[in-house]
Amino acid sequence: RCSLTNYDSWPIGKLPKEWQRPELDKVRKIGYKWEDPRDVVQMFEDTIASYAGCKYAVSCDCCSNALFLSLKYLESIGNLEPNSIIECPSRTYVSVPMQIIHAGHRVKFVDMEWDGIYQLGNTTIHDGATMFTKDMFMGGKDTLQCLSFQLKKRLPIGRGGMILTNDKRAYDWLKLASYDGRDLDKYYPEDDFSILGWHNYMTPEDAARGLLLFNQLPEENPNTGDDSKYTDLSTKEVFKQFTVE
């Protein structure tokens, strides 16, 4: 972590204490220790990785962007060609095929049953937005498993997502990509910004809320979604020009 000596004081806006979000102070009170608020994000990632049964976790602002970043990572290492055809359940949340399209690919809707988690075609990406339970990681070196912390999920931060992986190369790239290409271990003026990133990071306050909620959650939790809960997206006109049969 870069030295705070040359880093702008926090919070920059100099908000009165009563107007600041309380989560960071609350996690300190229950035993978490931090100096830089961004350390709380790392603590949240490490906590969820251990709980899920994987080596690494990368937080971001929502599961939809977790899927998008995962697609862009596969492109960056040559495992996904531009304008690829990617299979997607016809009954899932609408943002999933939209992220495939936004990432520059085409969708092939398939009629499939799923419960809690499913794989996007023959990619290594798994949409696990409706699964959150002990040892939930699907395993494998190349798996990218995306989580949701939306209000209806088991860990209801309100907004947020995460990518689980065992792949150190994927972890390093996704950490940079999710925060504007920034290496948070470097003092900002000394960062050469090695990749073009996206503004998809999780805030320290949301990560702190995640830790607080996690500490109240049972280890084992049933899934919150399956194919029966969603409409058939293959019938929607908005997707017609981006899909293949």
C-alpha cells in the first residue's frame, strides 16, 4: 500500500462525522484493523475467498460488471475471440446477455435448467448471482465465478459483486481492470497504468457493510434463484439483432 504521507486525507469532502457512512467505524469496533479505508476492501475480498473455497476474490460494483470484466479478461489472454458466440440461458436476468453484447459478442439463447449457478457456454465464466454458501466455488484453475450482493441476495449490501478465481494472473488483471487500471500498491503519480481499466470498483463503505452482514450470516444458505424465476429472453425484440439460432 502506498504511503499516506503524500496521499490526500480521507474523507476528501471533510464531511461532518454525523454525515459520514458508519460502516467503517463499525467494523473497527468489532475488531477489524485498518489505516487506509481501501484495506477494508481487501479484507472483505479475503474473507469471501476463504468462505467460498478459492484462492482469490476481486470485488466490483455489481455482478453484471463482474461478468463483463470476466469476458474482457478472457479476451485479453486470447481465450475468447472478438464477436464470439456465447451460449446463455434464455431464462436468466436480463443484464447477462446484455453484458455479453456490450463486451462485443453475440448471444445464443439456450433452454436449460439451472439452480443458483450456470456456466456461460464453453467459457470458464460462471454466473453465480443467486448462490452464496460455504465452499460454493466451482473449482478449477481457470474458473471465474461471479457473485451478486444486490438487495435480494444472501449478502444484501445493496449493490456490489465479486469474481472468485484460483488464477493469480486473472486476479492481478481483474484488480487493475476493475479500478481504472490503477495499481493501488503504487503512489498515484508513479503508476504507469499498464492496462485500460473500467470504473467498476467497490467502495470501502460497501465492503465494510459486506463484512458486517457476513458476520450475521449462516454458513450454509439455499440458492435464491433458478431458471423458473425468469422470463424467456429469447422472445424479446431488443436482442434479435445480437443473437444467433
